[in-house]
Amino acid sequence: MSVSQKAGDEPAMHTVRFEPVGVEMSVAEGETVLEAAFRQGIAVMHGCKEGQCSSCKSLLVEGDVEMKKYSTFALPDYEKESGHVLLCRTLAYSDLIVELLNYDEDLMRRSIPVAEYDATVTSITALTHDIRLLEVHLSRPLRFWAGQYVDLTIPSAGITRSFSMANPPDGERRLSFIIKKYPNGAFSSRLDEGLKPGDRMIAKGPYGTCFRREDQPGPMVLVGGGSGMSPLWSILQDHVASGEARPVRFFYGARTRRDLFYLDEFADLADKLPDFRFIPALSNAEPGDDWTGEAGFIHEVVGRVLRDDALSGDIDAYTCGPTAMIDAVIPVLQMAGVEPERLYFDKFTQAVR
């Protein structure tokens, strides 16, 4: 507890000024700078919200702060000593001036305040042996951008996890999520045993900066693996609904044939869209897969295909999935000509709570 706050008092409030954008907001002692931004609808770059991914790394120019526990992979000691902070871990004890190292003016213009929504499970469907489609109904519509995510809580179990919406933002009260099951997953293991239609949940959001940018004339490249399909499927459906005409290349990495799904849906889209290709790739095809498509790790396939494709125009690239996959894909996309400011990603980090 800071000296400026006594037991029973309202938490002290401070002002945070973000440079170079000149945006100011208030932050209460006890809440992180990122939480305060969410509360006030100020969209700064972020990812895991748990001090693991470094997306919200910024430079503290002025002020007194403390930081909650974080990963030194996200913020090495030498960066901390030079004044760098993770906004998702930063607690303010005075007015602050923070220089944003990564910011997106379009993102800040399209900010949506974070809120909580009561939700009810409507269905759970198996898409593969270890991927499930969870569908819920909200008490009121959630406004979000295609590619964003929410925190889902099972109140009866006290478990919260982050999941990207798979449906486009159509103004309805339904949300769907493509979720990968893990053997000891506190949340995902309940998708086959525990959760059932009618169960209550809480959705809090929206979060995320890897959302579809509209009215862009150049090609769109989507790269995912596992449950990274969820936000990319939302982006693709939103693109289709928009009526925009642009080349689209959708890459999806899987281990074996049984890890693929939505193949019929992708085939239908290929028939409807003028310049669309779905490129699945198997890294460990089994003898019985009878696979004639792309083989290898997805970043290798992306590099090969884009070299031969010769897409023209400024490319918008979206990649969602495990951190290792994204770290491998990003340099490949940059070598293919994707400018850093047009490369959007969502790293799926392992839960720490």
C-alpha cells in the first residue's frame, strides 16, 4: 500500500500521458496502466496481458512505478535498467509520462471500452480429435473487431482463459470460439466433460490488436496453426461480408490430416471469391493420410508459396498461433515484402493462472 493511500480510502488517482500521441488518461493505484487503458477505451498495443509477450513494452520517461511479476523473456534486465516497462505489469505511484514504442493510430481511433457480459453455453462441437467449437449466447451484444478476443470465465470453477472469437462482428449476441484441447488444460479439458449447454459464463473484452484493417486495396495474407484458426476465421468471414475485392492467401499449419477441418467451407470460399487460395500444410503427414498438398513447417511453406505467387501491392499479413510459429513466420513475411506496420500478429501464450 502506498503512503498516499490509507485503508478504507478510495485509491489515489494519477495521470498517464502517452507520447508521442499526446493521449492522457487516469490510473488508480492498484490497477495496471494497461487495465486503466482498457477501462477508458484507450487502445494501446498489447498481447497476453500477463507480462509474457512484450507487445506492450514502452519507455517510462517520468514518474514512479512498480512492476508486478513478469517474464524476463518479455523484459530483460538490461531493458528494465534503461527505463523500459511492460504496461500490463506497471503500477503507478505518481503521474507518468510514457513513450509508446509501438502504436497504431488506426487502433487508437477504433478503441472499444472493455466490459463484462453474462454468457450462456449453447453448444460444444468437435471439429477434430482435439479442437472444439464452443458457442455461447450473450446477455447483450458485444462490439468488437474481427480478430479480437475476450477473457472467458467459468464462475463455478473460478477459471479464466483468453479466447479469440471465430465469428465475425455481426452485432448479434452469439460468440463462437475454436479452442484446442490440452490434456491437463484447466479450461479446455472441461469442453468434453464438465461444461454443458445452459452453463453460465462471463465474457470480458474486447481485447487484441490483431484485427482486420478495412478498405485496404492490397493482398491479405493469413497464417495460422491450431486454434489460431479462430481469429483468422473471424477476419476471413468479416472480409467476405464487407464485399471488398482483394487477393487472399490463407495458410494453415497442422501435423497430420486429422488435424485439418473446415475443408469444405474453404472449398466453397474458393469458388465464391475471385482471388482466394487456402493452403494447408502438414508437418508430420502419416502414411495413411494420402496427402498431396504442401508439406513442412508452415513458415517454410509461406516462404515458398509467396515467392512463386508474386502478389502485387502492399500486403496486410495476419498471423495467429503459438509463439514459436509466429517468431518463425514474421521474418519470412518481411522477406516477402510485408512492411512492419502492416504485419499484425497474436501470440498464443501459455496461461499462467
